[in-house]
Amino acid sequence: MPKKTFYNLSDEKKEKIIEVLKKNFEQKTIFEANVKEIVEELQIARGSFYQYFEDLEDSYFFILDMETIDVHKLFLKVLKENDFDTVLALEKYGEMVSEIIFSKEAYNLYKNKYLYWNSELEENWKKYKEEDVNINEISKLDELNTEKMKFVKAIVHDLIKRNFKEQWSKEDFLKHYKIYMDWIKGGI
């Protein structure tokens, strides 16, 4: 979360910082990005960066939080809207998630996140968000259904990751998504 100093900046300065960070994290993974290049592009002192953010990861999470949609929360929302009918929710979710990950504005942010995310980033992201998308909190799910949701999550995550790794088109993603969902509905 940006520090108070960041929020005290003029709107113009905040927008410039956001623009540079977004561009940087679209072009590079969190592991390739560095503060030196960011501050040079912003033409600010390195110390100023640390007055605005705790570290590079903090600035990365800020951009992700601002520019992307949490696909887990989206699925839970769709599930609730469809009275916890998993099959119906999954059918609607595929199209929605494809619109999100293929959006021109955020495609590279999602790509870098899904291809290079690791367990340490996951834990730090949860701390950053001060929340965890916890499917156990949905009162209509018992232990068995909670495990089913974790299974579905693993499948969808793999599809999204493969989408970026194999450079699918939106149509390719939806084709693979439909095949996987048919297997979930009818068995392999």
C-alpha cells in the first residue's frame, strides 16, 4: 500500500508514477524490474521512491490491485449469483474471465502475474490485501464442496497460465476452457 506521502502528491505526480510503474510491470516481471530504472524514468531521487512505497514489491502490488480484477472473488461472486450451482457458475465465469485476461489494458500485467507468480508473492499479496479469498467462508459450501472449489481453482489457474505460456488467442482459451468444463461436468 502506498505510503501517506504518495497520497499527498499532486494528482499529476501520482498519475505519472502510476503510468511509469504500470508500463514497467507490463514490460517486466517483478523479478526483472528494478527501482533504479523506475526512478530514472520518473526523474526522482531513489529516496523519494521509498517515501512513496515500502519497496518494489509494494509498488507492484499497488499496480496489480489498481489495474487487475481478482479472478477468485469474481468466481465466488458468480457462484453466489447462480445460487451455488457450480456448473452454471463455471459456464458464465469462462466468458467473464476471458474478457478480463484479454483486456488490452491489463493483458501483460496478468501475463506476468500468472507466468511468474510464486508462493512467496502469494503470501505477501495476501498480507498486502489484508484478506484471503477464502472459499471456506461461503456458508453454503461444506468440506467436500470446498475441496471441489479448490480443484476447480487449480484447473482454471492452469488454463490461464497455459494461455499465456502457449500464447493462445481468446478463442483458443475459450475452446480449452469449454473442453475442461465438459470434463468436469461429465467426467474424463
